[in-house]
Amino acid sequence: MKLSVYSEKALNMAMALCSQYRHEFITPEHVLYAIAQQQPFADTVSALGLDGDIMTVELKGLLDEMETMPEDKEYSIESSELCNRMLENASLSALAAGRNVIDVCHIIHSMAHLDGSDAAWALGLLTEDTGTANFIEELTAQYQSHHDTTAGHDNGYNDGDSHDSTAKEEGGTWQSLVTCLNDTYTTHNPLIGREQELDRTIQVLCRKDKNNPLHIGEPGVGKTALVYGLTALIVEGKVPPRLQGATVYAMDMATMLAGTQFRGDFEKRMKLVMKGLKAKGNCILYIDEIHGLIGTGRSGDATLDASNILKPYLEDGSIRFIGSTTYDEYNRHLANNKSFVRRFQQIDIAEPSRDDAIEIIKGLIKGYETFHGVKYDSDCIEYAVDSTARHMRDRFLPDKAIDLIDEAGAYRETHPLATKGRKRKQTVSTQLMEEILAKMCKIDAQALKDSSNEALASLESDMRSEIFGQDNAVEQVVRAIHTAKAGLTEEGKPMASLLFVGPTGVGKTEVAKVLAARLGVKLVRFDMSEYAEKHSVAKLIGSPAGYVGYEDGGLLTAAVRNSPNCVLLFDEIEKAHADIFNIFLQMMDYASLTDNKGQKADLRNTIIIMTSNAGAQYAARANVGFNRSVTRGEAMLSAVKRLFKPEFINRLTQIVTFNDMTRDMASLILDKKLRRMAHMLADKNVTMTVEDDARQLLLDKGFTTEYGARELERVTGSLLTPLLTRELLFGRLTKGGEVTVRVKDGQLVLC
């Protein structure tokens, strides 16, 4: 690539500086010092009101400090690595701007972004007040002005203009900025259905004025497919005479913006495309994500952007435009630009119904079978639609069902089934699609998958083996899960919303942990004592716009999106602020939660469990008086009903009351804790035996109705654990062995 006149002069002067200072390498500092001596650079500094001496003094000092070659040594001047990189990047900048000549502005732009360069630092001192972008913009204008007054030189500006005018005459350049859909529509899936939307689009295109359809719909409902379907009809001649022979082009804003680093480049490209389309005639321009036009190309305080450039062409009807966007983006960017929107005719593209989605996929399935070399079972299509509609609530049909079909086909193609004898076509079953869906939707629990009920069948017995004395509570929990899995609960609600009520230490939290472990799902726990303040609701769903933490989102909504199949445990809910209960109403009624950014979290596959100790201070009076049949849990239940509002209690699937701690329950829990401790010791090659008198001592000291199982935990931790700890660290068990726990003089000892 050639150098402009001023660029060549700057490099020659930089070499002369090297020779003068007896420097071995030309560096970016030499080049910047040389450029600073040129008149267009000085005019730029003056026009922006900058102090050019700040930079030149620093550069002079840098040059003075550089290592010099001895007077008696011969050497040849070479370009440094940084200087080579600077010129290489300047060349790329020129190419991106459509120039065939490297000018000073390209060198300065490259120099400003040169890591580890003192020249970039010195340039930053000069442009600190204006900013690099504004400085380069003025620099470009000054050098262009001086180039225009310089006759007979190939400066890269007049050449670029003549090149563009030639390209316009040939009709080639504008076509490189857009894609002709008439040539590429066959590479996309055919349009199935959408007759009404397609008919309305054709009708708008045939209007005399404002003949520009605007497709608005959720992502994945088929807005782009509608345009390709229209293109197919045009190519096949199945459109009204007014659209016969029309050419459909697609404009990508990323392509239009690529390389437009200088002011006016983007506008020039937009005008080039519009003039080319108008000259060709009978053209339709499709702009996907049309909301991106708003603000694109705007710089500084200027109000002109891409949408303003298009307005004259939208008005005269010589070019028809088809735009597509989503409802969110329309409301955010387009709704307020009424002068732009009024030139379009809005066409809503709704999500297809279940039956329509099935018909769409039936029309596409042959293409995926051919592409992947597989055969889909007859029930795969309905399964894809129904399962994705159930589990992918944040996406829309038919896109999400097509994704599942495509993903399953790709898996079978890369993981073929073993066949015997003559090779047969690989098949995709609903079982395979279920496994793929589990990965796509994070459905990790076998018990919650559509075709697996074995884990649920033994759920109650499995939980009773770990939860003691709370058979009634376990039965109610399992019954609620079975009902939800059988599909007999109201659609659009969580699998279960349970409130556990009972004294402390009787197993409320433990039931939630065991349930999550047996179902194979994640336990997501929130300690509601952390949400006692009114403003703490923002921690769950995110802070409002303008407040600290807005970008972080909410802890609860993020947890549900990351683990849509989980057990949500809200521990000690009565300690939370009353405003937080309003969130629970929405969760339990509609199985959805909206965060501060309007994104919904789907709770249809979650099990919500709330625990409460409300009324614990009154539970001790439960058996006072002549009628002693009321348990502590039942006494607490009446307190709970007074504490929570009726609308909260009415949305619960079940209120589960836990029994008081009994000695039999405490005995079973102690055995469980000792087994767990023995298992941990076994990992250290230690075998522990607990004699009956030692076990009885732990039970006598640890059993209490008031504190439940937690007292057993404390007693075990204070009486037994320290003895084992000392022996494991400093005694005879450091390398393993056998130990017996017994009682001596009323104390536990190890033998």
C-alpha cells in the first residue's frame, strides 16, 4: 500500500532524526515528532485550542534519553518492532476505511492505540482535553484540506472519491454491502403456515404510500422465515403483478458499520446503498433488528442517524422496506420515534399454537433427517413441541422445538447406534430427545423427567429411612410431589408450595435437604433472617433502575434461572419483612418471578418449601390445662395462621405440622449421627465402637423436647468429638486403628 505525501515526508524526517541523534532504530516517537512539525498538524492543534508544546517538549526529552551509537561505529538505521506494528495497523485502518493510501490520520490513529509506546503516552497528553476521536476527526479534515490544494499527488482522498463514483456507475459497491435473498433463500428452511401474516405483508407492499411492513414478534416465532417465504413466492412468480420480478435484499448493520471509523463514512455507505436500490428499481430492502437504526451513525450532539437518512426513501415509496424487531426493542427504541414508525405498517407475528407448531415441524422434519442422516420416530415431533413448551418458558415456538429436533439429530449423527449385519439408518427416539432436553434445560433430576417414576415410587420409604418420627409430615410432602408429577395440579403453578411448621430441631430443614437429595435436584436455600429490612426485597429480585446493584440482578431470580429444577428452601420465613411475602404470592400463584430488568424466572419445576418457628414462645403452653391433647406443633400452627395473611395461606399446597421430639426419635437420630461419624472415621482407617452405656449417656444429656435434635448435635460435639480429635491429631489414632467409646466415672473415655 502506498503512502500519502505527508506520510512519506514524516517517515523521511523520522529517518533524518535518527541519523542526527545517531539512533539505531526508527521509533514511533521519531515519527510523531516529525508529524508535529507539519503544517496540517499544527493547524489541527490550533483549531482545537491545544498547547502543542506539551507534546513536543516531552518527545524531545524522550529522544534525548534514547541510546546513541558511538561516533566511530558504522551502523544502518532500521525500523523498530513498535514502528513496524504501527505502520501495519495504519495500513489496516486505511483498508477498513476504503482507502488505498496510508495517510497521517491513519498513522496517528494506530499510534494512539499502540500498547507500550511512549509516543501513545505523549499523544495522550496533547489530546487529554478533546479526546483522541475528536482530535483524529479534526486532523483528517485538516490533512484533506491541504491535500485538496496539492495538485498532482495521489493522496488517497480524491482517489477514494473517484473510486466510489466508478463503483456507483458499475453498480457493484452498493451490492457488496447488502445480501440478495433471491439468490440465497433456498439455503433456509421453507415457510410453513403463516398464511394470514404473509397475505398482510404482500398487501402492504402493494400499497401506493407507506408500503413498508414492520414485523413485530417475540424472538424465534418466525419473523425472518416469513421474509424468506415471501422471497420464494416472488422468485416463483406467485405474487401480484406489482411484485413480479422484485428483488429482495437484506441489509446487515454490522456490515454497514464495519470500518467506518471516520465521520461521514457510514452516512456515505447508507446513501450509496439507497441510490443503488433506487436506480435498480423494484427492490425490497429487509432490515432485521430494525431498532438498531435508531442512533446508529450519530456522533456528539448531532441528531442525524440512520433512521433519518432512510426517511425520504420511506416516504417516496421507490424502495419498499421490511423491518423486523421484538416487542421489547420496539417499545424501547422505536415507539418514541413516531415520525419513523408512522411510515411503517405494523404486523404482529404471534407465537404459533401447539397444533400450528407441530405442522411447521412436520414440514421441516425431512430436511433435518436428510441433513443428519437419521430417522425421527413418529412421536418425536409432538414430544419436541410439548416438552419445550413446558420446560423452556423463556423461549418461543417453533424455534425452541426446532432446536431440540436439530440437537437430537446432531447427537445421533455423532454418536451412532451399534448395528449388526446390514447397516440401517440411525433413529432418534423420544428417550434420546429427553436426554438432550435435560441438558438444554438443566433438568438434572431423574425423578422429575417425564418418563421416570421409579425414584418417586420409593420416595416415601427412602425419606423415612433418614427422617425419624415425622411419618405424617413425610407422607404429606410425598403426596404433594406425586400429585404434581401425575399432572393433577393446576397448570402454571409450582410443583408444590409447602409450609413446614414445628418446634426447632425436629427436622423441618432436614426434610428439605433429604427431599432434594432423593429427587436428585439442587437445594437452593435462603435464610430469611437476612431479609428483615424493607429494602431487602431488592436482594431477591434486583435493585430498581438507578440504584446501586441494578446490574447485578436478583439472587432468587438468578438462582432459579441457573437451576430451574430445584427445591427452594426459605428458612424461618417469619423473620422476613412483610413486603417480601408479596413476592411469594406471585411465585405460588403463577410460578413466575420477574426481576428488575423484566426477565421472568420460571418456577413451574420447583418445589417451594418454607419453614417457620412462629409461635414458638407459646408452644410450651400447649399442654397446660385440663385438655392436654394439643401438640406444640399444632399450637404453633394457630400462631402461624394469625401471623400470615389469608391470601398467603390460601396459595399453599399444604401446611405440614411437625411432631414434638420424643425419646424414641432422639434415639434414632443419635444412631444416625454416630453412623455418620463412624463413616468419617473409616476414611481415616479408624474403626469406632460405641458401647451401650456411652450411647445412653449421650442420649440422656442430648434429649430435650425444647431444643430437639440440635441439642444432640451439641452434646455429641462437646463430649465425644474432642476426644476423637485429640487422638487423631496427637494420639494413637494418627495412623488409624480401633477405638471403643465407653463410660468411666460418668464421663466418656476412649479405650
